[in-house]
Amino acid sequence: MPHLELVRVAEVKPRRRLVLVQGVPGLGLVGKIAVQYLIDNAGPTLVAKIFSDYLPLPDGSAGVRVSDGDVAPPTYDLYYLSQPGAEVDFLLLTSDVQPIPWGQYSVGELVLDYAQGLGVEELLTFGGYVPGSPDVEGVFAASNDDSLWEKLEAAGVMRLQGGFVTGAAGLLVGLGHLRGIPSACVLSTTEGQRPDPRASKRLILLLEKLYGLKIDLSELDELIKEEESVRSLLEEKARQALERRREWEERKEGEEGLPYHL
């Protein structure tokens, strides 16, 4: 029998309409960075943790994380955020891992059981999207709910026209729709090869447009500058390596035309 357990850490009664926002590791860590930034900087309360053998370590193995001598198994963590001035309250969901494929349904259903018990009325999953062209930039979404679509489009979100949204970012929205929860997977464009805080910032700004959430983004802006510096350094090293390769190939072609005497 699989192990799947939700532990309530704190009791909470939402003051306003409750919106579930999920951000777990995926392309460019876009969703994870966005939701983790809210957790680290907006002061939410940890309300529940999910433990399961469906949640492996980041390398896919079973085990525990060690920090300052303490050990902890991988978990799904849920936080409650009620911010003065915002139009809604938030249930923030994050983790350092995603469930294994055959555990996604079970974990997702447990998340929704808990969220609906608190009265959640809307669901957004955050993630990254690698477009077909590097010139395409922005936030895209998919949803079966017309009223939610109207709000998203009014905030400048574009429609995904096809393809698949894999993992928790896609599945939780599908399960939410089956339960009648207005749901959308919301994806910010990214290259997907490195952590992309710039893409994550778009998602946080979207929460401001949709619900009036206010948060200081100065730390995220610093992270964006650091990432861009690393990106520039890597691009320069790649350019230099390509130039050395080109010079070597040119020398090799020249040497092939030289006579050899034995």
C-alpha cells in the first residue's frame, strides 16, 4: 500500500475568497521560484504538509534531506496567505519535487480534498513554457472556465493553442475542472535550460493584476541581475569556444594542403 498522508500544521479560516496557487519544479523552475518567493517574502502561514512515498528526492531516489543535522523527507507544503488590500486570500502550494508519474493523481486529489475543505474557489498552477520562437515572450494559459479566461485575457495572458502541459502543472488543473473548480495552468515563457527568475516575476505581477497582491520585488530583481550576469558569462565562453574551434578547423584545412617528406 502506498503511503499518502496530509498533516495539518495549523487551523485556518479564510477571510475572503480563497485561490489555490501551485508552483513546483518544472521548466526553468519558473513556477517554483514564483511561489517560493511569495512564501519567503509575503509572510504566509504553513498550514499543511503532505508526506508520501510518491514524493522522491530530486534525483528520484528515496531518502531524506539533511539540513544542520536535521532530517526531513520530501513533502508538499501548503501555506495560507491573507494580505491586507488584496481581493482574495491565497493557499500557496510548493515542493522541492514533483510526485512520480503514477502518484500524480493520488497526490493531486489529496491536495484538492484539503483545498476544497477550506472553501477554495479558484485554482492556478504556475509553470514554464518554451515557445517555438525566441521572439515570443509573455504569459500563456489554458483553461476550460470562461469567466476565468475573461480575467486572464484582461490581464494580458495569451491562449495556448495546442500541445500538452505535463506533470503537476497540467494534471491539477484537469482534476480541479472535474470538481467544478475554475482552474487554469498559467505558463511564463522561458528557455527552460536554467532557473529563470525573470519568467517567474511575470507570474507574480499577474497575481497583482488579477487579485491586487502587493509584494516587494527588489530581491527578485537582484536575482534576475545575477542570473543575467551568469548567462552573459556563459554566452561569452561559448562564443570563445566556437571561435577557437573555427580557428582550429581553418589551421587543419591549411595543413592538409602541405607536402610531407619522409
